[in-house]
Amino acid sequence: VGTIAGKAKEAAEYAVNVGSSFEAGMSEVAAISGATGSQLEALTAKAKELGSSTKFSATEAASALTNMSLAGWSVDESLAGIDGVLQLAAASGMSLADASQAVTDNISSFKLEASDATKIADMMAFAQANSSTTAAELAQSYKNCAANMSAAGQDIETTTSMLESLANNGLRGSEAGTALTA
């Protein structure tokens, strides 16, 4: 009987810790995004929905929403873009926060819209499946070349194709991005 009571206590403590981590994450989203009232309720509901319907937790979803807010996305943009970020994370094995960072960075660099998040996720997953790079390596490549490629008038599709070619020839990750910039 003592073992069952101990396990029940551990489960309750775990639930409290998970709940407080989620609440802290959503407080951070609110502070950064400026969301209040119904906007914060919509973000909270979306994070909980993702936590209950995907392999990611609501706390991980809150972390992704924080990255979107840090990138200057509005509440509506975050709600529109989170599904694409989730698709990238699921397809690539990246954490939800890392996938969020990759998507938001590229949307900024290539002057795209938050609604393009799914397009970016699909493109990165395609590159991972059809070349010698991973989505995580591709995200590293973009960090070193996206701003320069965009300034040179190149779109994300062309940049991604070039990075795939470099990966197929042994240059991956930040090395590929640096080589492309040069």
C-alpha cells in the first residue's frame, strides 16, 4: 500500500511541475508578445491542443511560441505559423524550439510571411529526404548565408537548392553556408 501511495505522490508532483513549467512558458510568451485576454487564451489553447494531439508537450509548444514572439511575430502570425513549425520538427527530429528558430529566421531573412511556415517546413523536409543534409544542418547553413543570399536577390528555393548541391558534395551545415556566401 505504501508503494502505491508513493507512486501517486510522485505522479502528483510531476503533474504540478509540468503544469508550472507550462504556466511559466506561457507567462514568457505573454510578456514577450504583449498578448492579453483573448489573445493569450488563444495561444494557451493552441499550445495545449498541440500538447495533447502531437508528440510534443504543451510546454515545448510554449517554447516555440516564445521564439516566434522574440522574432516579432504577432499573435495571429504565431497561430498561423505554429503548424508549419510543428511539421518541420516532426519530420526532421529537431526540437520544436529549434524548428521554430529555423523557420522564423528564414522568414525574416527572405522577407516571407508567417503563413509561409509550412512551405519552409516542406522545403526543408524535402531537402533532408533528397540530399545529403539534414534539416538541422540546413538551418545551420542558412544562418551563414540567408541574409547575403536574400540581399543578392536569391530566394529561399534557390538558396536551398544550392545548399543541397553543396551537401551532396561534402559541404554541410555552417561550412556550406559560409561557402555559399563566399
